[in-house]
Amino acid sequence: MYAIIDIETTGGKFNEEGITEIAIYKFNGHEIIDQFISLINPERPIQPFVVNLTGITNKMVQTAPKFHEVAKRIVEITKDCVFVAHNTLFDFRIIRTEFSRLGFDYERKTLCTVELSKELIPDMPSYSLGKLCKSVGIPASDRHRASGDALATVKLFKLLLSKDIDKKITTKAIKNLADKEKVLPTKILDEIQTTPTNTGVFFIHNEKGNIVYLGKHVNLRKGVNQLFLKTSKKIKALQKETFSIHTEATGNELIAHLKFNNLIQKHKPKHNRHYRKNIATVVFKTDNMLIIDKGRHVNEKSLLLIENNQVQGICFVDLAHQIENIEIIKSIITPIEDSLANRFVIKKHLDKGKLERIIRY
């Protein structure tokens, strides 16, 4: 039996978020046999960007039940069920945190449809719920609301079960995140708690200060947390060596990826995979361009300079006249390698068309 769950939250600091909406569909592998859907009064403000994303306002949840009023129903409907979600690490952590505030140790076996999709539907362009559903022809409505996303996850999970004929992959994917959380060393848990939530790269050092692992993520704390909840021999070996975790904010995914590529080549950390992809030569449509995107804080912009069809470097600026003066930019950029890997990353982001601004000259 499965409990397929989606929640919406207030946003905010790690482990201080509150639930604003929850949807649970009890699923027997063929059909939904029970459900629970409710707004929740989180007893804390909803972050403005979350209101814009979900449409759930502080006024809407003002008269909704508080978590302790629905906790018993959540326990009952998920009893003897595998907890299923799209990115289970997030949903399970939030619900478990809410229960811990009530003095209750909520434990369930878990299964993540992101991980299961990567096994059963490999090579998808994206494994975000919306894009994945679109790729496999699953209709999804009422996005970024608990009920809509949970129903989309039900349909996706049903497809995954049909592809896993003997259920060996699904069975192998079932985990106990609560137990993993308990066995993580206290020092690593403390390091995760203090890791910021912005976009960037993270460095894991051993006791001698050497970089033994490099990572990147749109949410650094989430990225570190996901890394250490894995159970492979390599991750266990990394845990033993971890002495400290440091981060570098980049403001956006493109700069994070470029910095990651350069740092990997420079430091060659022992716990990272080192390989070169066979990438065809990438030629930019314009010989000279300045790519502008979000910086590390509100008033800052990141700049990536390409000149004579070669990647020159990156920098961060917070003054408008700096962007307009190419000579100033050339004087302050940090050079990065004009490698095929970097060109491939840049081309990929250009094709997505989500960069703030491009100046061609």
C-alpha cells in the first residue's frame, strides 16, 4: 500500500518552514482508495515568492486547521503505507519536522518518484514533475497546489509500476529516511544545518583542509543533504573523511556550473568522478556577447564575456555603468577555461532562453 503525498510550505529557513497545504492519496497499486486534502495554518508568514508560485495566501490559511489538528488523520491514512513523493527528501523531512515539534517520531518507509523515474525512464531532459509528466504524456493541472501535484504523482507512479513488471526496481528503491537521518554523524548534521540555501558550489574538506568533494546545486543546503542521505560505499567513505563544508554563492545555475567545471579540473577531488564527455565543437551564434544574469544578492548581476567566439571569463557587478563599458568588464573578469565542457554548458543555457539579458556587439 502506498501513500502518495505532496505538500506546499511557507518557504524560509531550513527546518523552520511550515506546511500550508497537504494532499495524501492512499493508493493500492491500481486505484486510489482514500484521500486527505487540506489547507494548513502554518502559524508563520508565507514567503512572498511562495505566494506568487502557489497562490496560497496568508489570509487563505488563517482559518485553516493547524498541523496538530490534522496530525492524527495523517498518521492514520499513512499507516502501513510506503510514503511516496516526487522528491521525497523534501516532503518527508518537512512532515517529520512537524511531527517532531509535537514530540512524535514519525517513521515510514519511503520511495521517491524522481529516483524511480531515473531508473525506469532514463535520459529524460528533465525530471521535474511538470516537465516529466509532459514528456510522458501525463496530464497535470492545478500545478504547485498539493492536490494537483499529488494526483500527477499518482499517475506517474502508476506508469512506473507498469514499467517495472516484476517490481524488483520499485522494491529496491524503498528506503527508510528516518533511519538514515539518525545514523548521520552529528558533525555532518550540524554542517548541513548551517549550509546556506542559495545557488552555488560547495566544497567538502578533510581534516587536513584538502578538497575531497565538489558539488553544485540551486539550493546548496538541499544539495548537501541529498548527497549525505545516499547509501553507496563511496558516500560512506566520503562521510568518514568529511571535516568541514564550505560554499560559494554564484547567484545562478550557469555560473555555478562553470565554476564547478573549472574547480573540478583544478582540484580533481578524490570522491568526484572525473571524465571527459565527447562533445562536438560548440560555435556560438555571435562572436562577441555579454551574458547577464542574477547575481549573489538583489542589486548584483553576474556577467559572462564571450569575445572572438571564445569564452573569456566571469565577474559580478552592481553598477549599471559597468555593464555598459566593455573595457571595465575586461579589467575585472576572472578568466575561465574556453573548454568544450564550458561551451556546452553555456550553449545549453542559451538554448533554454532563461537568462536575464544578452548584449551582442
